[in-house]
Amino acid sequence: MIKVDNLSFSFPQKELFKNISFTLEEAQHCAFIGTNGNGKSTLIDILMDPDRYLFEGKLEIDPTCKIGHVSQFSQLDKTKETTVFEYIGEQFIKIQNEITSICMEMETSSDIESLLEKYQLALDAFDAIGGDDFESNMNKKLNLANLMKLKDLRVSDLSGGEFKLIQVMKEMLHRPDVMIMDEPDVFLDFDNLNALKNLINSHKGILLVVTHNRYLLNHCFNKVIHLEDMEIQEFDGRYLDYNFSLLQTKIELQEIAVAEKEESERNEKIINNLRVIATYNSEASRGRALKARVRFQERLEARRIKAPFVAIKQPDIRFGIENEIEDAVVVNVNNYSVTFDELLLDNVNFEIKSTDKVAIIGSNGTGKTTLLRDIFKNNKDSIEINADVKVAYLSQVQDEMLKDSNTIVEEFIDAGFATYDEVRSYLSNYGFEGEIVNQKIASLSGGEKNLLQLAKVSASNANVLLLDEPTSHLDTYTQIALEKAIVDYKGAIIMISHDFYTVVNGMDYVLIINDKTIRKMSMRKFRQMIYASHFDKDYLEAEQNKKSVEMKIELALKATDFERAKGLVDELEALIKLL
């Protein structure tokens, strides 16, 4: 359906792709992955509208191919009174009305021939979207996503997550040959994420989905396209199997690298000895031997294997803390309530101690963000903040904490850094190096903006962190780096997140929104609740065992014990087959 052949493209300030090639073919559900800022969304834009871009190489799209698209950022039109049924069925209703209008016109018009032609075109368009079964298919999609209750609601009354799912359904019901979605999972709660999984897995056509969500990656796709450092790698199989193949390659390359390093060091010693001898023995044979050894060393360096898909550098996220607070309550919420059009939260009571790491969990639109923002603003009588607390805040609305008109450097100068060199040195830990620091924040990807927010939070050295959807748009490598930073942090964290892995890997307990109030839940019970709702019976145990073996492999590689690492890989392969 779609073939990309040796495609290259760059912006004035950055080269994005260099001779990349891949294909999208029948029955492929493809995950499109890669670190933030590598150009995934740009590549999708090129696929959607190739005439807009000046690129090198070939892009072949079957002329009969119909492409559906769900964009990364979608805005709800609050002014329209359209119902969910009318929104999803917009094209269906339009064609249906057109057919009715043509039939009525036929009753009085003498120009039957042109009307018959219009009638046939309308019938063909109706058939192309499965018009006879359209409403039945729509009801099936709504039931699959457990959203049948929304059918007669106004679109303007939906939460952001519900609207995203409705967009996905609308595009799928148009029966595209290729469906392209750019991070459709961002901000979805657990139930809506599960609904998206069901919609993806039920779709019969080709799918290309940009996602960093580990739940979807592990459960939805039969092909992986990985964009990294201007190169593309294709893998036919599950994301779990792709990661396993990368781990095997990593072990192999590290073993080769250790052997090559030893050989290089031996050769360097020989070169140094030959140079010493050459200072007092000028025989031509000695000179030739020295030159031969130098050339051999150059060849050793040249053949070093470069593996952009294996050796991916994680950002070095570290949440510093200037003033640790010893075993005290840092945030006290007492009888807190919030109302918009309706009462969202009522009689909310909880306290956060100085080293608590807590996730606030609840469905979309239940008041979580408002609560976190109110804690940050500290202007409610129902919220009491310890006098020794310094708060840092990461907002899911990125331009709330970042100024789009600033360059990256200017943003951090405004945040209190003294010099440009200081900013550059600091941001290099987060992967912002070279000319990118002079780019406007408005030009960055969603993941790059969130990574900048994390860098600002870290630089604040605050002892209480308020993180609203910190993993949104972040690539999986940065998500893992964030989890490690959370575990190592010595202060308190209150985090809103729908990312199951970040919650269970970093939080001490959760605060669950239920029936307009909040109750505390242990991590053990939370795990059991999520696994009972969204995973197979034995998935939790298999995944925990997998993670344990992966950590053992990592330790074996650090110790360059390659035989042990290879033995553990066999054990890991057996576990992956259970997932």
C-alpha cells in the first residue's frame, strides 16, 4: 500500500532522515517508535501530504489507497451542539441526506439522466463506508470501547480522553486502507486506554501508530518501525520480541567491543614500543612495521560497530533537593471540594509526608489536575503547605510552564541560570546539545517539551514535586530514566499519571478517586485491581519474573560476564513466550 524508498529530509537546523526505507502492507498493525525529537510526527505529515514537503527519495502510495488520520493534538469544539452519533456518522448522514434529496428531485425533474449519475455516485460513496451496516458497526465500536452510553451526548460534554476515542472510531468507520495515528493514547485513563487497545486490535486494515505507551506496545502490534538517529529499522513481530532481539544484539556487540578494545590496547602498546625503537634505530624495516601497525589500528577503529538502535543514550534525570524535611507532613488536604458544571470532588482528605511518593488515580475529568494545581497555587483554606516546603510543578498543559516564544537557553536563563555555558552544560544531561538549544520552544515536539519541564523541575531542587502526566509524549527510554529518578529522589512526589508502569515502578501508594472523593490504596491492591481488569490471570507474575531476569542480565553485562548473560537470555526468552 505504502512504500518509502531512500527518503531523506531535513529542516534548516536539523537533519531528520537519511535514506530511510520501509513498507506498510496488508494486515500489518505497526508501532512507530523512537526517541523524542527524531521526526516521527514529521514523517507522518509527509505521508499524509507529500506535496507539502521537499524531500529526496521515493514515496510510493497506491493511488486507490484511502488514508485515515488521528492527529497528536486534537481540539474539542465546545461551541457545537453535535451529538456523538452525529459526529461519528457525519459522512454517513451527509450521504444519506444526499441520496434522499436526489430521490425527491427525481420525482419532479425531467433531467433524470444526470440525476441517475449523481444517484449512482452517492450510492458508491455510501457503499464505500459500509452505509447499509454503518449504524450497526458504529454501535459495535461503541460497545467495544464501553462507550455506548455516550451515543446521544453532545461532543462538547465529553472528556478529552473520550473525545480521542470517538475520533479513532470515526476514522475507523470510514474504512480507510491505512489508518495513521499519532500518540492517540496521551492522557487516556486506564479504562479508555483499554478501550483503545480493543479498537486497535479489532481493526481489519493497516495501522501505523506512533506510541510510547508500554501497555499498547506490548499488546497491540505485529510489526515495529524504529526511527533513531536518522535511520529506520523494521521488525516483523511483537514489540516484546523486538526488545528481546535488541537485547541479544546488545550482548553480542558488547562482547565484540570488549574483544576489540583488548586487541586495540595490545596494538597500541606495540605501536608505542615501535615508536620508542624508532628513536634510536632508523632502519627502514622498523619504519614500515610502525606504519603497518598504525594502519591496522586505524582499521580497528573504523570497523567498530555502530548500533543506534541498541546504544540509545537515556537522559540523566536527577531530582536534586536543597532542603530535606525530616519525617513531617508537607501537604495536608482537609475537606477539599471542587465544582465546575457539576460537583467533581467533595470532602477530600489526605496528608502527604516528606518522603511519600503518591499517584493520584482517576478517570478523565474527575478533577485531578484542578486539585494538583490548587496545591501548587496554595490559595485554598482546605490545603495547608508546610512552611519549609519548596514546590516544583510540571503541567500537562505545557505552555503553562514553558514560554513558546523563548529559545531553550532563554527559558533556563529566565529560570535562574547565570550563563549560557551553564545552561548548555546542564541541558546536555537531557540530550539537548548543539544548536537545538537556540531553537524556539514552540518548534519542539511534545516529548521534548515535557523533557524540558522535567529539567526545570530538577533544577529547582524543590522538596515537593507536583507532576501532572509527566510521561505524556515521552519515549520509553526517557520514561525508564524518569522512573529511576523518582525512586532515587529524597523528597515527596504527588503525581497524576495513567501510565501503569510508572505508577507501579515508582510510587509508594495511590490515592484513588471514587464516588467524588479520594481513598488511599496500597500498591499491592492497586496492582491486583489493574491486573484483574486489564491483564490475563498470570500476566503479573510473568512480567515480574521477566523484569527480575532483565535486571540480572544488566548486572552480568556490567561485570562483562557474557556467558552468564547468554544463559539468562534463554531464561528470558521462555518468560516472554508467556506474555
